[in-house]
Amino acid sequence: MTNLIDQKIAVHAEDTEVVISVNNVSKKFCRDLKKSLLYGVQDIATELVGGNRRSDTLRSKEFWALQDVNFQLRRGEALGLVGSNGAGKSTLLRIISGLIKPDTGSVKVKGRLAPLIALGAGFNPILTGRENIYANMSILGLSTQEIEEKFADVIDFAGIGDAIDSPVQTYSSGMAARLGFACAVHIEPDILLIDEVLAVGDIKFKMKCHNRLASLREKGTAFVLVSHNQYNILNVCESSLYLSKGKLILAGETETVIRKYEEDLCLSGTAKAEGLMTLPEKPESESLGLDILSICFKDAQGNLLPNLTTGEPAYLAVECKAHKHIENVNLGFLLSTLSEGESRMLTITSASDNEFLEVFPGKVEIQMQMPNCGLVPGVYSANIYLKQGVRSFDKIESFRFTVRSSRNTSRCLFYQPRSWKVINN
């Protein structure tokens, strides 16, 4: 009985083994090339004479790409790294992989590591694909016998056919990336560092990549994943780190971290993310007959909504001034998401709903009433226009607003209102 308990404890200890430990890691770079070269020479000279490099202080034109970052990754865990461009995500991966050294702090890695950072970047363009497989996988830690045993699987996974005996310089970038991915995942690493490489290849190859990563995960491989696609992070990683300008802002459960990142992303750098936009009233001589005065969202009681909430009612309220009686007004609402790079996701017009609006002279409020907000948390930008047929009265671009959530919706592309019922036969 005692032996059985000892075995269970040993298995549990192995399952929770730390494979990456990052302790107070900082890295600085120089924005000026000449100064960077000068600092490099000075640092080498200081090390040769046994002096102190003062790595913890910045010199002229230097900046912290990472500053005092700490975390641990255990066997079988998947960790996401989120943050905008320049946050330090790729720098952190390069430090963990050993490509660059930190200026302060330390990184401890236990086990075989495969960096999927720049697929195919280490290939020799003159050598054939076959020769590069042997060279690449040997660098990643496999013996010649192990490479021979996996060789057929690598070629089959990469799907490059007869091109395997052609020089890599004749490959397309997609072929080289597929071969690089195939080499990395077939060494069966203890740790995988993945930096925006799940977008290579067609849909069929992407599915093959995800299936292979899932298989490795079941065998205990740990992941560190960088992606600007939040759904990749949510689907793969239980926990995440949010980096901003080299500093660790938040660490914890992935959904909480991504929600914080999205909120910061939408609220930074704009005064129009408050869900309210007001515009000066135009002189009648400059008006085309119908002008937009303000745009906002309201609740069912008519109160201003600074932010929308997923699954809750929201009324888009467009206050206008009409200088004459106008029939068949068409209000258009063209919505884009800022979280995914200004991509169009929704177009709504009153005309497409067979709702032709009629306004009379004076101030009037046109409402689009949504019984449920179907948007998931994030920052959005809308273009809003008023037309009559092909005639345009007024148009507003970049009305920005934020959607928050009090429920679990971050793993969704949209929110579906629903009700539940049990019917007994």
C-alpha cells in the first residue's frame, strides 16, 4: 500500500515538474546603430578585464524591451503571451530559446526545446530539403539513427513531394515553413516555443498542425504560444501573460488576461471609445438637409450606456437635425472590430430591413433597438451614414465603443441569445 502511495506521489511530482523558469529577466536594446556597436565593444572590453557591465542601467538611446519578467512553466502546460506589437513577446521567446542572452536575471530550461519562431530560417538554401532535414533535426538534438526513423514521417507531414531532393532556395516560403514545422514537431520536444507560425499553409495543413500539437500536448509537451489571434490563445492555453512595453501587466487565467488586454487596447489612445460622440451643428447653408448631431448607445430606459454588455439590450441612438421633411431615409451601420486589426464584421441598414424612415423638420432621434447585444468583449469602430437612395446626407467615421461582459463569452465569435426548456414526453 505504501509503495502504491509513493508511486502516485512520484507521478504527481513528474506531472508538475517545472520545465521553464524565468527569474527577473530584463533585456535592453539601443535605437541607434552606431551607439549599439560602440556599446557592444565596450561591454566585451569590460568583460575581458573582469569589470562590471552595469547591465541594470540604461545608457543613451537604450530602452527596456523586457523588464523584470518572472514566470514558471510546468510539464504539459500551455502558456499564452499576449500584447501589442513591441510588447516584448518575441524577445522573451528568443531569450528562452537561447538565441539572445538577458541583461539581467536568469532562464532555466529543462528538457529538449524546439523553437517554432522563424520556420525555415535556419535552412541552408543551397542544400536540398533532405539534407536540411538531417542538419536541422541534428541541431535540435536528434541522432542520425533517430532522424532516419522519423524521416518518412517528416516528409509526409510537410507534403512537399518530389521537391525533397531540390535545393531549398527553389522552395516557396510556404514549402520552407511547412518543412521547418515538420522538423520541429517530429523531434517530440519537451517544450515548444510557437511565435505566430500557426498561420502557415492552407486549411488542410493548419488542421494537421493543430492535431499534431494536440497529440504532443497529450504526451506532456509544454507550450509557449504567441499569437495576435485571441481565439488561438483561448483554445490552446489555460494561463497567459500580458506584456506591455516590456513589462508584465497581468498573469493568470487566459480569459481574464485577454479581457484585460482587450480593454486596455480599446481604451488607449482614443477619446471616442466612450460610446458617445457629439458633433457641432452645421449652418443650414452647409447642410445637405439632414445632419448627425450625436451618436451614443442607450438602455431600454433611455439612459446613456458608456459601454455595451454582451447579452444585454442596447439601443443605438443617432440624434439628427432635419432642415426639411424627408421620406425614405436609410440609416447604415457598418461595424469593424479593432481587436483583430480593423476588419469588417457586420453591416446593418434600415433599408435592408425594409424600414424606410421618415423625419420632419427639427431635431429627431433615430434608434436601432437591439434586444440583445451579440458582440463579444472588445473594441469596435462603426461608420454611420444617412442616405436617401444614392443621395448622401451625412456620414460619420470611427464611432468607437467598448463591449464588456459579465459572462463567459471570450471563447466565442458572437453571443447567441437563448433560453432553455425541458419537454417531458
